[in-house]
Amino acid sequence: MQFALKAGLNVANAPSSDDYNDIFEAALGAEYNPQALLSFHFGGQVEFGLGGNLGMSAGLQLTGKGTRYEFESVLQGVPYSAKAYERPLYLQVPVALTYRKNGFYAGFGPYAGFGINGNLKVKVKVQGQSESDTQDIKFGNSSEDYYAPIDFGAGFELGYEFGPVRISGSYQLGLSNTIPKDQVNAAKDAGLDQKKRNNVIGISLAYIFQKG
């Protein structure tokens, strides 16, 4: 058994359904075009062998996800441009089946994240004047919340170990809908399919203790 501290960079995005995009565009009169957002992850994990080159790991991490987007529109005859940044923060529990051989490392398995913090920041520019507004993200399943409280999916990681140090790259595929349940159900009643998911590319550096 061994313990590892792990930290790194997240490149997050949040693809969404066509109906979600259409509602956004109808409300603001602009195209919804989500883009990659830089964030981070940090935490620890326990790793143990199952025999041969196979093993398992379980961790606890703080990880930032979300997306950013820009748009231009007209409000009461006045053109404006806006930049928005959605930055939800999760306490995430990843579990993986791992494979090691000659320094090579691979892991695959599920994860579950619990929303704990984050913010939505919007910067608006109108006639040469700029304003910004920041709101805390509310996690829950009501129509007043912004994100569903739980995020889950599947992750895959590849890396190489140099003594006690591991460098790796990963991809997390979100499988849960991050839109609160009450909003999803209201959209279904109107014949609409609202979906939004968290996808993350990660680059990590881990330090392994008690390696054996």
C-alpha cells in the first residue's frame, strides 16, 4: 500500500444539448459557444496492489470544472458584448483499477463529485464602459439553483513514474446532468431536453509516499 499527493491543471468544458443552446440563444439573442476554462485539482489518494501489475486506487480531491463563453447582443437597442465564466468546485472521489509496468502507469474507473463552492462571473461591455458581476454558485435540485449537487462520470489516466514522482495526463467524461432536476423536469414538460455535462482534461504531478 502507498499514499500519493496529487496536484495539477484542469482544462474544463461543459458541452450541452441542442435544446439548452436554443433556450440560451432565445433568451439572450446570441449564439451559445462554450469554450475551455483553466482550473486546478489537488488531493491525495491511497493505492494498493491486487497481484502482479494490477492494483486499485481511491482518492479525495478538490477539483475545479466549468466553462466560459462570450457573446454579443442588443439590449433595448444598445449593442453590448459579454464574457461569462462558470467555475463550480467539487469535492471528488475517484476510484480506479490500475496497471503498472516498468514505470508505465494506467488507471481507469468511476468518480463522484459533490458540489461545495464556486462562482459565476460575468463581464459586460456597453458603449466603451465595462462592468462585472460575480455570484456564488448554488448547488441543488430546485429551480433556484444553478448546478445539480452531484457530478459523476468515468476517468482514464496515463502516466510514467520517475522514482517517487509520477507525471500523468487524464480525461474525465461527465455522465451526469449538471442542470438541477426541477429545471430538467420543467423542460421535459415543455417537450425540451436540457442537458449539460462536465468534461475535463487534466495534467498532474503526484508524489508517492511509502512506495514498495
